[in-house]
Amino acid sequence: MKLYRLHKTQKLPISIAEAWDFLSNPKNLKTITPDYMGFEILSGADRPMYAGQIIQYIVTPVLGIKTKWVTEITHSMHQKYFVDEQRFGPYALWHHKHFLKEIEGGVEMEDIIDYKLPFGILGQWAQPILVKPKLEEIFNYRQQKLEMLFGTFIKTGQHQ
């Protein structure tokens, strides 16, 4: 099985505390997920994020097919990073690292997702045609939604 990676960074004009409070609250994932995904949290989002937390979702990623997705928060360091790993769901492997870094004028968020697809050669065939474009679309939506919520980062010294 081939391992794939999606790497995204985004800068926002907010404090690291504000970014952490929003991103580490599992309930906010619905806010930054496209509506067509039918995202619904079933359990595990009743308290702030912590290592060992199990969160169950329903998502409808493709063709209206509802899929149960169970993730575990395996690592978490306050205002620095957290890692979620799929325990049950559509991927053969899903390992998502979220990093936050304070920068001049705001915060930089970095997402690194390593994933494997099921179904052998069929999964490899679907990667460039279906999976990668869908993940790009979801993370582009997330970037736009975060900018709508928190504003656009303007590098210090730049003029609008």
C-alpha cells in the first residue's frame, strides 16, 4: 500500500490562544467542514480535547454514502499541537497532525495528513481522480471558512 501526504499551512490574524480554543474544540469541526459532507458528531465531543479522547462521526464524503468515522486524539500539547488518528473509517490509515505556531501578527496553522487508501490497486487508482481532489476541496473550504471567521492574515508592513 502506498502512503500519501497532504500538507497545508495557513496564517490567521488571531492569538495562539484563540486559535487553540477554536481548533481543539471537536464541536467546531462541523463549522469548518462543507455542508454536503453531512458531518455529524455522534459522541466524544462533550469536553475539551485530550490525549486518549475517542470521537465518533458520521460523514457523507461521496455519492451520498454515510460513513462512520472514529478517531482518537493520540497526542495533545496545549497551544502547540494535537494528533488525530482514525480507528475506524474510510481509510486504511489516517494520521493527522495539527501544529500551531505564534508568528508576528497572528498564528500559523500547519496540517500534515498521512493516509493510505483501502482496496489495493483500486485505491491507488482513485487517489489522483477522487481522493486527492476531494481532500484538497475540503481543506480549501476550511481555509476559506477560517478566514471568514477570523479575517485574512496581512503580513506586518504590507498595505492593503
